[in-house]
Amino acid sequence: MTTRRQRSRSAPARKPRGIAKALGGTTFDDVREAAHALPGVEDGTSYGTPALKVRGKLLARLHQSMDCLVLRVDFLDRQILMRSAPDTFFITDHYRDYPWILVRFSTVGKKELPDLIERAWRLVAPKTLVTKYDAKR
């Protein structure tokens, strides 16, 4: 007799990779593209997943669930984002006391990424790099 593994009713079904794109969502490649438009951003890894760093400081990484982004944020912005779009921005108990937010790829739009990434970049980039970037704009 074969038994089927039952999925918890509260756990959403995982969507195949391409579906997020079709629904207007994004991918980590989209995040990477937006991040590399900023100075000093480099590819790396964090907790075994692809990550983006600025001079060794973590800016963002792919969450181990593979369906969301872990993004650096200050606590006030995090609160505002989670209240304004709770389907897109959220945290788990693990992130409660840390300046990070989870961003669902399936619901965040590609056009929202540059602003989100730049805000995170400004939190981790050295002040001299930010000053140079602002002077060129």
C-alpha cells in the first residue's frame, strides 16, 4: 500500500519557476540585474544560496525556499512595506529582530526592484561609495 504525502492546508502549493514570470512576478536574475546597476555590487553566496553583496556586506539573498528574496531594510521601511503590501512583503519569526524583509517573487513587480534594491544598497554600501554615486546622478 502506497501512502501519499499530504500537504498542510495552510502551506501554499509551490509554483514552478516560470509561472512567477507569467504572473508579473520576478526572479532572482531580475534582482541581480537591478542590483548590478549600482556600484560595488558583487555576486556571492549566503547560507548556501545566491547572494548580492557590497564590499562583503550582504545586501540580498535568495531565500532557501527559492520563492522569495531576503532583502536588507531598516525597521521603519519594513513596517511600512508589510502594511502596504502584505501579500508581497513579510517576515517569519526568524527575522523579527533583524533588519531584513522577505519579498515574494510571485507578487513583486520588476519595476519595483530598482527602488527596493537601491534602498537596501544605501544601508550597506560605504558612505564614500554612496556619495560618489549621488554626485554622478
